[in-house]
Amino acid sequence: MTDRDTLIHRFLDQAGWGDADRRPLAGDASFRRYDRLKDADGRRAVLMDAPPPQEDVRPFVAIERHLLDLGYSAPRLLAADETAGLLLLEDLGDDTFTRLLAAGEDEAPLYRLAVDLLIALHGHGPAAVPAGLAPYDDERLLTEALLLTDWYAPEMVALPATARSDYIGLWRDVFPIARGVPGTLVLRDFHVDNLLRLDDRPGIGACGLLDFQDAVAGPVTYDLMSLLEDARRDINPGVIAELRRHYLAAFPGLDRESFDASWAVLAAQRHAKIIGIFTRLCRRDGKPIYLKHIPRTWRLLDAALAHPRLAGLRDWFDHYLPKNKRGVPQP
């Protein structure tokens, strides 16, 4: 038994779950791991094991409390040892959107539920953002966009030093465009892997929320774009168009041109980041499974770069990473 195992057993004993059956539930692209617990009385809970210093559970706890205060279905905290990176959480079940879709569920109502949640959240205005939440500022956006040049590009081409500095300058030029829409709480990983359907809860309470510890204060376009431009699965274009209309109908004062331009900038930024992350997951973390999504992510990035406000970035990509250099790194 490792020191980590001993720490976990002590935590569960103190929380009253020491005798519960414990089985692996899931891992993800981070260092976090999850176990499902079930005790003799039939109670269930989820253990989040987020070992420091790689992980910090305090942002998760803060956002969880804020979401619950707003009336949304985040998992309730049952016990915590924040220093050790251990949380015991309400078990929201297995019905992630990803599993429901794989089982043949119609995607339209699931995505509609998620969009309705975003409409409600964004409808809170400034109150959607908890006090002291970090902004999605230029430095954070830029650090993420550089994952493409620093991890993916070396697999494909030898970039001159000036290419990276030009890339930085082009992103700095367009980031202000992303903020041409109102700000809100950005959950940041708002996609089908992190959403659950809770059939015993009414309205938007039926949309369970996971994996929101990286939340920031940023543009209202980000989470909607993240949901509807998913690097891991193709979505019916008609569903995407209808849900964009549905969202905009809820905010008639939102300028459509500003919305479209903000969406394009943040979509390009996110897809560039994800291409870099998927490459890093393979090279650094030994997780090549994510490489299969890179072609789809490139298609989404190309579509975002087609916006006229991104012409400079599109030219950069065409020059330094032309289409014949946008392959999948070797595992």
C-alpha cells in the first residue's frame, strides 16, 4: 500500500465511508482519478483523488458551492481534505451525455438542455461570476494558444523563431474581439463528457455538471462554442444552427456581428489549444488515444479561421502550417 493509499483510507474512515466498496469510476486527461463508493446501506458517493502538487481541489470546491447557490446540479460536497487533494462528492450517476449519445439517444434534446442551462446562467448577468474569480485574460488565452506551436508544430515542421513571435502578436490583436460580448462565468470544459442527464430533477436541474474547476470570468460565447464545436464528436450542423438561434433569441440585445466574431476568435483559440494538448497528452503523458481527434479539430480550426476578422491568423497558418503539414503525430 502506497502512502497515497494510506491517506485515502484514513480520509474515508474519518468521513464514515471506510467500509464502503470502492471501484474505479473514471480518469481523465488530468492527474485526477475517480472512484465510486457504495456502502452496506446502499449509499453511493464519488471519491475525487486529485494529488497535489499537480492538482488543486480548492477551485472545484469554490465553483461547486457557487453553482449550488445558483440552483444548478453540481455534485454536493460530502467531505473534503483540500490539503491532501481528496473530495467525497454526491454521485450523480452514469448518464453522461456521452454515454447517452453512444446508446443512441437523440442529440437534439440533450444539447437543448445544456444550452438552456447556459441561457439561465448567463441570464444572471454579473451575479453569475463569483467574487474574485480569475479572468480569462490575454495571458491565459495566449498560454493556451501556444500549446500548438510548442507541442504540435515541432512534430510537423521546423518553425523559425520569428514565426512564434508573429503568432503571439496576431493573437494579441484579436483577443479584444472576443470580449465584444458580455462577460459571465465560463465553466471552460462544457461539453458532453462533463454533462449528465438527471431524470429525477425538473427543468435545467436535469443537467448535471462535472469538471468545472478551471472556471474563469470570460465571454458568454465560450461555453456555447465549446459545447457545439466538440473536438471529440461530430454534431448535426442543423442542430448547431438551431441552438445558436435559440441562444440568441434569449438575448435580443446581443449584437449578432459581435457574437459571431467573438465565437470565431475563441473557437480558433480553443481548437489550437486542443491540438496542442492532444499532442502533449501523447508525448508527455503516454496517452495517444486523443490523437484520433486531431483531424476533426483541424476542420473546426479551419472553419473558425475563415472569419474575416481572423485573416491574419489564417495567413500565418497557411504559411507555417499549410494543409499538407496538418497531420496526426506518430504515437
